[in-house]
Amino acid sequence: MTKYTGTYSLEDLLAQRFVPASQFGFDNIARAIQAHLDWLNAQVADQIGMIAETTSDVRRVYGASEEGEMNEVDELGVARTQKDTQGEEIDFPLRKFSRSTGWTADFMARATPADLATKVLGFQTAYVTRFRNELKAALFGKANYSFVDKFGDGTTLAVKRLLNADGMAIPNAPDGTAFAKATHQHYMGTAGAALAYTDIDALIANVTEHGLTNVQLVINQANVSTLAGLSNTKFTALTLGVVAVPGRTSGTVETQVVTEDPANKLVGYWAGYPVITRSWVPSGYYLANAVDAPMKPIVHRIDKFTALNGLRLVADFNAHPLSAQTYEAEIGFGVWGRHSAAILDGGTQTTYANPLGLVRTR
């Protein structure tokens, strides 16, 4: 017998395939759906933490360098003041996405809790897919573009990419190393006709030369075998062997966790740098990301009004959320730390080509 009190999860709703939603209780269903949405939005925010900073900022200044020279003076002398290198504005877009629920009065009269829960899972899949695709487009598209900020102040935003030799100021490295803003490039092709281990080394160096540490190599699951197969590879894949077995002569001390998602986990090391898979990295492309960079490569822009953030039900009356006609989400990604990551196109020599199938290039 179904209990109609207490807190239900979406899994509980999926089990109720024969009880009418009206009998189960619309309030119980609404609470379970909202709890699931809160959980999903928290999970999404947590997962992007390694690559993105979440903020409601629309614009920031990038490229400033705090540098100068210590001049020798006598006992009464005072050095002249010196100007720091000035930065330039960099902006972040925000877009709105929607999907209709189809929760008509006729549907609700026949629906079971399982029907509603299945619908919610469909909205979740659509949201996560769009979220992932927007992140992919923000990182792997090379060209800067302009964007009218419809959900902000209506101004035209200048949205940048990772460093792409566009002449914008670049912060100097902590040791004072300066970078040629007209030629410095973080979108790379291979040096030779085919991917080589030296290309991966150059990719990582393109980030570490900016004085950034804790760099990770982020790849598609399909390219684990590619790295392992390179001549003179520096990739050591994690094995599935048991640790500390007497007489063991092969395998790594650290082992893979078989219960983790193969498309989103640590799979090995490249000359000591962690190699992880992520489902949003296109096959054939390799990303070097400085996880602890003060400026994350990406800004995940959210609305300044908290109620508009994350995936949400849009109800005509807040007291009756299951009367909603749409699910909505505002998603915005723009590059912030232009030097904090670099990308290698493993299939194109010298130059970089955008991956096929990006949801947008601007």
C-alpha cells in the first residue's frame, strides 16, 4: 500500500506506474520533482568547477600585468612612478533555453507519478546535453564574436576565446616573461603530418609557460588508446590490477575505479600530469587546463536574480507547479582566463580547425 506522507524521490515516483497522480498527491509529486531539480543544479555546478567560475558578472578586465623595474637611487633619491600594463574588457554571454512540458489537463487526468517522473528525466537529459554543448562551443570555437546582451543591459558584448593572436593584451608570467599579443596562440595544430608525443608536450608547455601549475590533460574517452599508441609516448594508463600483490611485475600502483563513468574519470598520467576524460571534449582534440589558475579558463555566467538560475519549472501560478507549460534554463559560457588553457587539434597540421558539430561558433 502506498504511503502518502513523507518525502519522495524521483525513483519513488518511477515505481508508481498504476496509481493516478491525483490519488498519489500532486503536492508530493511537485516536491519530489523540485528536490530532484535542486540536486541536478547542484551537481552541474560542482562538475564544472575544474574549468569554470560561476558568477553573475557580465564583463571584466583581462590582460593587466603588475610589473615594473626597481631603480637604483642614492640615499635621498626617490624612483619615478611606473605604470602597469593596462588590460582590456572581456565579456560573457547569457542565453535562454526552453522545452515545453505538454502537461495539459487531459494528460494530467491520465498521468501516473511514473509518467511525470519520466518526463522530468527527459527534461534533465535535454538540459545536461545543452549545457555540455554550450560549454564545448565556448571552449573549442576559435573566433571571437559579438553578442547582444538581451538578458542583461542590452549592450553588445565582445566575447573572446582562448588566446588566439587577436592583439589583446596578455598578462606577463610571474617571472616577467612577456608574450607577443599579435602572435601568441593557444589553439594549436600538430607540428607534423600526424599527432606525436611532442605535440602533447608542446600543448602542456603552452599553459605552464604562463607560470600556471596543476595542469591536467583533458581528452575524449576515445583518445585514451591514441595516447597509449604514440611512438615514445609519455602516457601511463591506469590499470585495473589489484594493488600490492606479492610478485606483481606490471601495472600501476594507482588503479582505475571501475564504477566510475569511463567518459568522465582519471585514466592515467602524461609525464606526471593527470589525464582525465570528459564527455564534452570532442574526439581528436586535447585540452591542457590549469586547474588552480587564479583566472579559470571559462566563466559560467548566471542571472543576477537567483530564482532564474538553473533548470526550473515555469508555472503560471507558483502554488501549482505542475501546471507549468515549460522548463527553462539560462546558460552562458564565455572565456575568462584566456591563457589558463590551450587546445590541440590532433588531426590538423600547423593550424587549428573547429570541431564539427558545435552548436554555435558565435
